[in-house]
Amino acid sequence: MGIKILLINPNRMQNPPVIPIGLEYLATALEKHDHDVTILDLCFASSPIEILKRTLKEGKYDLAGFSIRNIDSCVYFNNEFYLSELKKLIDCVKNHNIRVVLGGSGFSAMPNEILEYLQADYGIIGPGEVSFPKFLELWQTKQLNKKILNGWDYGLDDSLIHKRTKKVNYQQYVTNEGIVGFTTHSGCQNQCPYCIEAGTKVSFKKITNILAELEYLVNLGYTHFHLCDSEFNSDLNFSIEFCENLVKKALPLKWTLYMKPFPYNERLFQLLHKSNAYLITLSVDSDKITQTLNNYSYDDLVKIIDFCKKYKIEIAIDLITGYPYETLDSTKKTIEFFQKHRPTTVGISFYYRIYKNTTLEKSIRNDPELQKKLTRMCSEKENFLKPIFFSQYKQSDLEELIAGDDLFRIAGLVPGVNYQL
């Protein structure tokens, strides 16, 4: 039997604002199972608590779900911790005797710690399209025997076609420089030692369904898109097939995407150009060991930059540098490389946000010398929920290497995102 569910977007970041597509995708899945779903979007709310109170009073909901996109702003400069404000919203819901379920990429980073901190009832790790309906089935029949369900075990429901915009005010986002997002898959098989998503199961959507989703949005007048996959080219054959079909569909749109430096071939860039992809954000590590873990080298970066220039695609490098035991000479080599093989822009991050259960966290735990380079003291009981960053460089070290070259910018000094130039 279906129940009445309130899905809440507490993310109020507006540089630019981000449409809560995860909640829209979840709503499609829940409605397939006959649940009554409302999305409460607090992004532009002047008084989130008051709006939430009014919504709860009017709606008589059986369950509330919060999407946590980020624990904090993820960058060292001007860092903001979001969970303390979120706790006020969750307390408000619990005061109405409504059970609370947490999800989203931020929650999946450290689910046990976040569940405890926020005093919520349940959580879903990873994709929720299949796992959340399963959770509800178990919850309603009193067969639920754990607080957190692992959505990576369930993957995506590839039968769904998402006809979005009905539950979220898109025009408000677009007016404020937001871009309409979409996804082609979930998960990432990269092995970045600092990343919470490294080695997670990859599940793909049906290409015909993705195109139907895009066509529906285009017919409503939305023609500018950002692909929200962590890395578009997780599977080269899938990426090429998607682009081939997008070209055949000939939708009047333009789009941006994230990529990793492997796998790729020239055909991919040809098709990206033909499908009106105009900007690639490429994730790059200067650390040689991390490059090797992810199967690429500087030779690959040369080819990718050259392909982008050949096919008239802007390329923004998202560079992270200064990993434990990496030398300043390694960083200098990377800076000099991009000065020679010039992309459109290079954003440099040199503070690593530490997340529990990553290779980076284990390295920090095991080496007292590395702990001296943290932004605050780290106790044996540290759960890393409140931000701690590792950095072995000063800002002046990077500024000296950049030497005033306006190709480069230090990420986080000015608010913004890496998929808008």
C-alpha cells in the first residue's frame, strides 16, 4: 500500500543553485510503486524552518526523506559546515512524530556518523531508485532489520523514464544561472585514494530512456544541460553509443560534462562535438601514483587537450595536487606541463578534505608526520565529520609556481563551480 512521503531538498547553495534531480529521480521511482510524493525545495526559501512547519502541518506525511548533497562546502577556503543547520530541519520533522530517512551523495560519504549526528532514523547509501522502494516495503511490513540500506547493491531501475519539472520550480533555478542536470549512470570504478565514491558499482541507464528524458525537457524549453555523472567515460563503449544516439536525435541543446583521462579515443571527441558538448571538466592528479592507479599519463593528457582543440570543445582542468609524499617538484612539473599544453583553464586544489574509510584517511592515521600537516588536530577517535584538510603547501608556493599566468586559478578563493567558465 502506498504512503505519503515528503522529500526535502535542504541545499541552499546558490553559486549557482543546483536543481535537486536526485529527488526528482527518486519521486519517479516511488510513484511507480504507488506512493504519494511531494518535493519541498528549500533552496530559495527565506525562512526554511517556517516553510517546513507549514508544509508538515498541511500535509500529514507518513515519512520524510532528506537529500544531503554535501556535508560541507568541500573546499578549505571559506569552508561552510552544513549539517548543524540541517539538524534544525530534521528536529522540526521529528517533533511532528514523522520518521526521517537520509540519502544523497553527502550522506553516502559517512553514513553512520551522519545518522548519529543528525539523530535521524534511517539512511540509504548510494542510488535510491531501487533501494528506497525496497526499504519502504520492508519498513511497512515490519521486516526492516537495519537502519542503513546499501543502494549500491541494488543499482538503478533502468525501466524508468523521468518526466521532470513537475515538482520543482525550474524557472527559478535557470533565472539564477542554474543549469538543468541529468545523469547516464551511477558509481565509479576509479581508484582515487581520497574519494568517497572510488570503486563503487557502476550501473547504467537505458540510453533510449535518457534521450526521452532530455527530449521531454527540450520540449519544455530547456536547452542547456550539465551532465551530473561523476565521470562520463566510465565505459567508453557506452559513452560513444550515447553520443551516437544523441547526435541522431538532433535535439536543439548544448551540454557540459565531467570526464576522467581514461578511457577515451578520438571518436569520442568527434561525437561530443557533433552532439553539442561545449565544455569538458577533466579531473587530473599531479601525483604519479594516483595517475597510475587510474591508468593514465601525461601522454594521455596531451592527446585529450589536442582532441578538444581539434573539435572545438573547451576543456577545464580540475587539478588536485600535493598528495601525501608527493614533492613540490611533481607539482611544478604539472604546472609547467599545462603552461606548455594549454587547456582553457586550470583550477588548482591543494587541500584534501579527509573522509573516513578512504585510503587517504588510513595513510593519515598511520603516519604522525602527515598529521602535522592537517588543518586541525586529529584524535584517535576522530570521525572526520567536521572538516579536516591535509595540505603540505602554502598558497604562496602555488602562486610562485603559477607566476601570474592567468591560465590558472586557485580553487575555492572565489565561490563558483568547475562546470561553468
